[in-house]
Amino acid sequence: MGPYKWRWVAVSVFIISSTLNYLDRQLLVFLAPLIIRDLHLNQTRFGLLISAFSIAYAASTLFTGWLLDKAGINKAISLAVGWWSAAATCTAFAQTLAGLGICRAALGIGESAGVPAVGKLNGIYLKPEERALGAAANQIGLSLGAIIAPLWIGFATLHGWRMPFVFTGLMGFVWIPLWLAVNRGIPARYADQELAPRRGIGEFALLRHRSLILLVVANVLWMGSYSLWSNWTTLYLVHVHHLSLQETARYVWIPPLVSNLGGFFGGWLSLRRVRQGDDTIRARCQAVSYSAAAFLVTLLLGFAPNAAWATAIISASFFFSLSGSVNIYALPIDLFGPARTGLAIAALTCSFGILQTVISPIIGFLGDHHLYKEVVWVVTIPLLLAVVFLQPLKRKYDGSIPG
């Protein structure tokens, strides 16, 4: 066994980068009312800010995924974390909508490496049946960022919204040497596979592979729900249930926390089916199907009588959104191996960035016109369709469709 028995320690330390990634990203969301007031914006323009991040995120993610596969995880993630930490710090000095948009676009370029890097790490550190749990553990890191971000609301209300961006940006520069030291002490079990691609799949030829195209389409359809609750919960509670920004702090940390349990639930579902004899592909697709059926609880949101009930329904919705997504993001490792995981998962994150670019102004427009019930349908119907696009992956391993 040797140091490999400490693999989850190494994974946990690496996941701290996801916490910093999401903390930098979510500060904008949780401090949105202050930023909107200071820069004289409305919800539609705020949606354009999210789109600026998402466009840059989508445009750069294939390159950062390729860099992870080409240069190796340590060099690539050190560069990425340094870049996004600098961009997060610079956000504090933006004085106009255009300046803030440039900073958020720069942040998107660096943070596009985050999810592919964790997927690649799971591929080289964890056993195949553990990888959805690894994705769920990463979701804890992401959600911790969303849970920590509201803690800055009180400070920002008294002292302004800028200083939190400086502090959280600087934390990334502390993480880089920490991870490099941990990686030296706890080497990866499958590290020899990191730069050893499977035969028959060239670097960018992978992007034309039918299985990856199906995954990308399913991911686009699925992740609207994730984008909704990651970016709009605070504004939903303010505009629908008429809470003050300080009052939202009582509620907005709950859905991200509950979503962590959903991630582990999804990982447990696929792990259980693997141990019962299913192959990993079929097990993950089935877990996504169960999650989609349960996601229908989201349709109850329009009937929530108060903020507490709304938070409970949002939490359940986020729970099942994450239950499915951890399995979708584990599938590229199963299909293409650790050597191509960076680029394969980057294709998923690229599609998510494109989705968020398109959907954020739409959600903002609907929010400005008090049409949040329609928003729920906008994310629910595509999520159910995502299951359809995963079915050929299950049939593939019955030999009924070509590779």
C-alpha cells in the first residue's frame, strides 16, 4: 500500500483549490446587491457580467484541458491558480461595469482549469469505482466556497464590497506551494497513466468522438439547474420573498451545503450499482436517471409560501442536480482514461460555460419581469432530456452501437 493509503488526503488538499475557485467566483453573486447599487446596474446587466466570465471560461477551457494533459497536472494547476488569484484580486479595483467585466473574464480563463484538473487528479489517485465519490468530494470544495462567501456579507455591508476580493485572491498564492509539497509526499497510484494516452484517440480528435459529443449535449441540458442555484438564489430571495441582503445570509448557505449531500448520494448510487455487478458506465447513467426523476420536486417552488419553504425546495433541487452531475463528470475518466481526462472534462466545462453565457441574461430578464416560475421550467425540461442523450452510452457496452 505505502503512501497510496493516504490518497484521500491528497485529494482533499487538492480540492481546497476548488474552494478558492468557487469562493472567488461566488463573492460576486453574494455581494451582488451591493455591487449593483454601487455600479448602478440592474439584473439584466448583472447577468451580462456572469456571461463575461462564462464566455472567457468557455473559450479557454479546451486549451487549459489540453495543457493539463500535455504539461501534467502540477505545472498546469500552479499556473492556473496563480492566474485566477491575480484576477480575483484585481476585481477589487474595478470602477466601472467594463472594468469589472474584464476582471471576471480574466477570472474565467484561469478557473476554466479547475474542474478538469480535479477530474484528472481523481483519475490518477482513485480507483475507478471511487471516481464519482471523488467528484462529489470536489463538490464539497466548491460548495464550501459558496458557504464561506456569505460570511463576507456583514463585513461588506459595513466596509464595502472590495476588500473580500483582495483577501480571497491572495489565498490562492498560499495554496500552490502547499499542494506541491503534498504531491511529493503522497504520490499518485496511477501517475504513470497521466501522460500515456489510450491508443486510437488523438489529442484533439477526441473532441469528435461520439461518446464525448453525447456527454457534452447531456451536460448542457443538465447544468442549467446548477447555474440557476449557483448564481441566482440570493437575488431570488430578495426579489420574490422581499428579504434584505442581511436576511438572505440566514438562508443562502443552506442549498450549497445540502447539495454536498446530493453529490455523495449520486456517488453512492453508482458505487452501489458497480458493487452489484454493473459496469461503471451503466451505473453512472442509471444514477443520472434516478436524479432526473427526483429533480421534479423543483416544480413545487412556485407554491412556496415563504423564504424558508423556498430555501427547502431549492435545497432539494440542488441536491438532485448535484447527484446527477457528479456522475456525468466522472464518465469521461471511465471512457477515455486519465491521459485524456483533462481535455475530455474540459469539453464538458466548455459546454457549461457556453450554456451559462446564454442562459444568464435570460434568467436575468425573466427575473426583472418577475417570471421565476418560468425560470424553473427553463431548467427542468432540458434536465429531463439529458437522460435521453446518455442512453446510447449504456447501449454501447452491450455492443449495439459502434465506438
